[in-house]
Amino acid sequence: MIVSIHQPHFLPWLGYFNKVFNSDTFVWLHNVQFRKNYFQNRAKIKNSDTDQELWLTVPVKASLSDNIDLVKIADARWANKVIKTIEQNYRKAPYFKQFFSVLTEHFAASEYLDQINYKTFMVLLQELKYEGKVMRMDELNIDTLDPNQRLIEICKKLGSNHYIAGKGGKNYLNTEQWAHAGITVSWQNFNTEALQYSQLGKSFVPSLSVIDCLFNNGADKTRDLIMNAWQVEK
């Protein structure tokens, strides 16, 4: 069984879903330290007028020691602002009407960032027809603090002998420990410049939230890009 593990992101990019869709089980690692000004509460979309990146941000109140699952929303008005921004920039996209409501209906569903991220993530997986399983970290009862050993323990708990790691994992994964545990590590190998799809505007902007591709190309095309654009390096 192939496992991948990642911290929650708000409306993640295609590469995040590539890891998920190449896995039989994906683990939602939400009880680790929150990272300020990162993708856990932000996503990039395209400004349809300027062809530039535009940030969508969920305002939060969090200290540096807070775990992701304890981070609260700082301003309840965020949902209306983000919904309006998405509508302004994608209302002319071919598949906007099909997915807009189903993707934004959970924005105001909770005062906790993790709940917002999880609900919208699960909606995206449903629309993209993910056939694997999603496990939340708090379901696994693992309290190891060492980042490398924590991932190994997750794989062991799930009975997995194959783990998909992001490129950043090369900075801290001890591959000898993984080999000793009998778990194969595969690395995602991206060439984002080679990934292009139909977009509103005059020029292509890469590495945006999955909603950019979904609104512009529909679920089937988005799923094909997620599954086939990059291969897992073994």
C-alpha cells in the first residue's frame, strides 16, 4: 500500500493533489505546528485582468507554538471577501458555474482553519473522483515528535511499505531509517514549467490553486493533469 502524508493547505495546488492521487491512503497531518504566512491559510489564483498571481488569504489568530488544528479564524468576514474575489476573477471561466457553489459553501462552516481546509479538500477529492482513503492524523494515535520517525510510524500503523515524499523531504528524511523499517521512499519529481492548460487571460501563470484548473478545464481534464503531468521518482 502506498501512503503519502502532508500538512493541510487551503485550496492546494495541483502538485499537492498529485501526491494524493498517487497514493492508496493520504494522511492529513493537522496536529503539527502551524506555519505562518504559508499555504496553510493561503492560496494563489490568477488575476484575470492583469495575468498576475493573486493571493486568497484566510485571516487567522495563532501563536508560533500553536498546532494547525487549534488555529482559529481571525475575522468571520473573510469568507465573503474570498468568495467575491474568486467570482470576480473566474465568473467567465467555462466551468465556473458548475463548481463555484460546491467549493465555497463550506468557507464559513467553522471558526477553525483546519475544519475549513478539510471540508473544502474533501469536496475537491469528491469532484475529482479520488478512489483512495483519507486518514486524519488524530485517528492514528501517534505521539512521536521527531518528524522523520513520525512519518515512519504512520506508515507502520497503516501497514504500508511505500511512502511518497515531496522534494522538500530530502532536507530531513533519514533514508537509512526508512530502509531499516522496510519502507521504500519515492520522490515527487516536478517540472512545473512543462505543465500548461487552458486559462483565462493572455499568458499562462503556473503553480496556482487547483481551482484555477478546475474552473477553466473541468474535473476530468484536471484529474488527468494531476495523474499524468508528473511521475513519482523511485
